[in-house]
Amino acid sequence: MRRVAEGVVYTLLIYVDDILVIVTEAEFERLREAFTKEFHWITMEVSNILSYLGMQVELHRGYAIVDMLFYIEKILKDYENLGKQGTPGSKTTFEVDKSAEELGELEKKKFHTTVAKLLYLCKRARPDIMTVVGFLCTRIKNPIVEDKAKLMRLLDYLNRTKAYKLKVEPKGMFRVEIYVNASFGTHEDSKLHTGCVVYVSGAPIVCSSKKQKCVTKSPTEAELVRLLDNIANVKVFAEFLEFVLNQKLDSPTVYQDNTSVISLVTSGGGITRTKHLRARMNLVKEAVMDRKMVKVAYMPTERMVADGLTKVLEGQQFLNFADFVLGKARQEISQLAGVGNSLSPVFSVSSVS
């Protein structure tokens, strides 16, 4: 919900029985009076650092930090003798040995529960583990011994990087930029794995990494499938941002590292295998060229942030990827530790039963 008064935008977020409001002190007092008058049992917390849906949110001047250390430690306490891995996965993570032994029923249940918790974690504060989690989500029905080994490597990485946080620091004018990428034939059934990162004024806001449902014939078709799937989401996200900010924004820019796809959706032509794919091409072309919903621009592969969400990276490549999706908080974690005197006020209202 949003309220605009005297040029100031006040935001109120509701999730079941928890409410987060970002307002001035005067507006908070008005809300306090209204809430306590209607709901006598409500509790209200006013803090620069607060907890919301498993996250600890620190609102500094000009940027915010999202920390889920407590949640990570709750996940890790169910496992003993954890090591300390440098990356969450390896280049063989997506490989599946069909002849491997399946886990027992109790281990399957624990595997499923842990992966679900990691999915919640990576979507809120730790996108650096999202690619491996995305793969593990495809294995929850019939996990095998090597799937558990891959999960343990991921937990070893989390054990080493518990202090990593997400930094959201917008810079300059409000603008929406989306990096979209697809990895062709990555899974053992030849289906592709896709990734997407949404930035608002240079700050990472939304990441996704998932297995696509259809099989494609070429890398170009794979990129085209992912691009269309993101067009509608991009527009909805931009409209939501305009609603929250109470201002009109320029059309979002979608970055692609495949020049063939860019040519298809801007000038048409080419050969598509089926009517289905031809329809996809024309739908994107209509959104880009005719309706001007989004802009499509080229981004070299070495600068394609979403590349790390379509395949498992290692070494310096992974560290660079982690810096980008964590807002470079990985590099700055030691500098941010203990900072608390430069925070701007944020007010939280949370209801309890």
C-alpha cells in the first residue's frame, strides 16, 4: 500500500499478520494511534534494525542491508561436521547418475525440507547460492546419494560464508535493468536452465534461476524462450515500482548476450522451428518495437550477470558473480560490521496473536 502526502511517499507492506512500514516519525505516530485504537493486542516495534519474515533489515542512509544469519544457523544446526567450501557447487553439479542409489525415506524427507529452506533463503538474501538451489529443487522427488553430496557442499559453503549479506544501494536516477540469460541443454533431459537478475538503479532487487519446462533446438531458441517469459514480469515489476515511487519511469532495459535473439525481436526474420516459437518471436517483437514496453540491448557474456544463474561458476568467476548479485556486500562485509550510528529511521508494526 502507498500514501503520498506533501510530496513524500509512505510505503506499507502486509504479509499475513506482519506489517512493515517505512515512514517519517510523525506519520508513524498517526499510524500508532489508528492501529492501537482498532487493535488493542497489536505490538509495535520502532527500530533502525528490525526483523521481518526471517530477515534482519538494516536501513542505512542511502542503502539497506538484508541479513539472514540467524536463519542460516538454524539450517546448519541440523548437520554435523560441516566443512568450508569456497563455492556452492562445481561444474558437474548439473550431471545426474541415473544408476546411483536413492536416499532412504528419512533422508529424502530431510533433503526436501532443507532444500525448501534454502529456496526461501536464496530468494531473499543469498542469491549467490540460487543456481545450485535451483538444480536441487529438480531433485526433491527422488534424490540420490550424489544429490545429498551436492547439498552438503552447498551447506559447507554457507558454513564458511554465514556473514555474507545482501546490500541494496540504488545510485542515480531510478531505472529498471534486467539481465536475462539461458544455458542450452544443461539438464540431463536436455531442458535448459535460465537466469534473470533485476536491478533498480544499479541495486540487485530480484534474482531467479530455474529449469525451463520445454526443450529447445538451439541456444538462440533457448534465449528467445527465456526472453518472452520475462517480458510480462518485467512490465509488471516496472508498473509496481511506478506505483510505489509515484512517478513515471523510462521503459525497462533487457540485456541479452545473444545477438541473434536481438536481431529476431527487433527486425524479425530468421527461421523458427514451430509455430509456437514463431509466435514467441513475434510477441517479443511486438512488445519491443511496436508497444515500446521494454528496450533490448546487447551485453557481452563476460559482463552478463545472469550467466551465473544459468550455470555453476567456480573460482574468480563465481566471486565476481557473488559480488554483483549481493550488491558487493561480500567485499564490504568487514567494513559494515558493527555500523549502526548512521542509520535512518524505519518503523515496523508487527501483529501478534
